[in-house]
Amino acid sequence: MTAIGERLFGALLGAAELCTVEIGRQLGLYAALRDGPLTAAELAKAANIDERYAREWLEQQAAAGFALASGAAGFALAPGAAEVLLDEGGPEYAGAAGQFAVGVALLTPRVIEAFRTGEGIPYSAYADVRHGIAGFNRPMFDHLLTGTWLPAVPEIETRLRAGASVLDLGCGMGYSSVALALAYPGITVRGADLDEHSVAVAREVAAAAGVADRVSFTLADAAAVTGDYDLITIFEALHDMGDPVGVLRNARALLTPGGSVFIADERVADEFTAPAGEVERLQYAFSVLHCLPATRAENPVIANGTVLRAPTLLRWAREAGFAAPEVLGIDNDFWRFYRLR
């Protein structure tokens, strides 16, 4: 087998196993296995599924290393699997990867047609993907946003500790907005997003966290939001916005004196290189399958795609009127951070 053939085989294996992970997640099979080994019959009863399917899935999970075969006792989760597959919001959670993969695969026929017509695919069509994005990013918001990222910028941290008005643009399902409110009891947060379903979920997330009195969500275009804010955040959303310079120009107009825009977007190389590293390869694949088609559906000024390089973002910021935008020295495998003021 050639090197490219081996690459494709590995990709096929990974994609197929991600689909079986999504089966286990949606049917509650991992949750049923959490408390100990189960036979196929026991799993079928616990999860209300067919026993023959249960046996095949258990054997496949053991073959993949996600579960352990325990003889007559049945099958149990492999060490560490619960933290990765079940503990949503936990620091090791990656269970949304299967939902992400299934979501882009389901829309691939529409992407193929979009290639022919040049049209876009509305973000609302990517139901599984938006939940996958939220699930993938939530652990970072819960464990890094207020514990590592914002404290790395003392002026922002001090202002938040004193009480501040925050605008979270492209807030998605609200996990970033809620994490901010939980960490800084004196602030108010307004989240804004163009996706109606995401805004509805965000309101539920805020209510469940007990911060709905300080966190609100608006269905709105980021380039047209109004108000006065001490901090404006944009987490992995600027590259999806059809008028990014317009969004940044509006954000600048909304800042109170001394306020900041804090942005996290993809950590990719400053220039196109090929072959690229694994993270950039992943971002390009998502760009082809999701981000570019979704942005094209907005009749955009710019359809950037997922791969937002630092020089491009800094240029947009300067065009929007920020005199000295800066790249922050915050380490993260997936995102690069910026401060505009």
C-alpha cells in the first residue's frame, strides 16, 4: 500500500470508529457501561436496544480499545474512557467528535451540489455540527477561559473583577457567556448569535447554571448589535462572519473607554504551506465541508473559511480602526488569541 493509500485507510478507520462512538453516545450505551461490566443481554436491557446489535457494538468497541472484554462478566469501559466519552464539560471530554463527524458527513451531498452551483448551505442545516462545536469547545470555556486565558491579560482581568458589561459575539449555545458570568459575579453578559436554535439552547444553559439574571441572549447580526461594553469577546466565530471588518468596526464603536475586544480563532500558520500540520489539515477539511458553505449562504462581503491566519485577522482589525491589534502569548493547541483596543 502506498503512503497515500495508508493515509486514506487510517482516515477511513477513524471515521468509521467515530460513527460507532456516536451510536454509543446517542443510545446511552457508554452511560450504561459506566458502573461496571455488562453482557450483551444486560446492555440491551439497560439501554432498550436489540441484543444482537448490542453484542456486535460491544465487540467492536473492545476491538477499538474503547472497552475491555471481561470474560463471562461482559464488557466494561476502558480506563479513561468515561472522562473522554461521558463527562461533558470535563477537561478530557471529546465525545462530541463523533457528532461532529456525522454532522459534516450528512451534509456532504449538499456540499457537492454547492460546489457545482456556487451557493451556500445555511448554518441552520448543520444541526449535528453546531452541537458538536459546542460540545468540543465547552471544556475549554469551563476550564481555561477564566482560569488561564483572561488572567493572561491583567487589564481585562482587573476590569472583570471590578464588574463590567460584556458582549459575547457569535456566542453559539452560550457556554462561553455562562462561564464568564460564573467566574465574575459582578458582570453582566449579553450573547449575540445569528442562529435561532443556538440562542434558544443558550438561554436554557444560562437558566440551568443559575445566571439567567445576569446573562441574556439576542438573535442578532454581530455587525449591527448596539450598546456599551467594557469587553467584547469573539470565540472561534470571526472566520464564519460574512462581514468580519464590519463586525470589528461595530465592536470598536461599542467599546467603553479603555475597553478591549478579546478574540480566539484558529491556530494556523501565517502563510499557506503544503503539506500542513494536523491541526491545519483538520481546519481545512472543516472549511470545505462546513465553514465556507455556511458563510457563502449569508451573501457575504468576505467568505474566509475556517483557516483564519493571524496576518489576515490583524489586517481586518486595522481596517476596522484598531491602531495596534496584538497577538497574545496564550498557548493552546487549537486557538490563537488576540486583543484589540
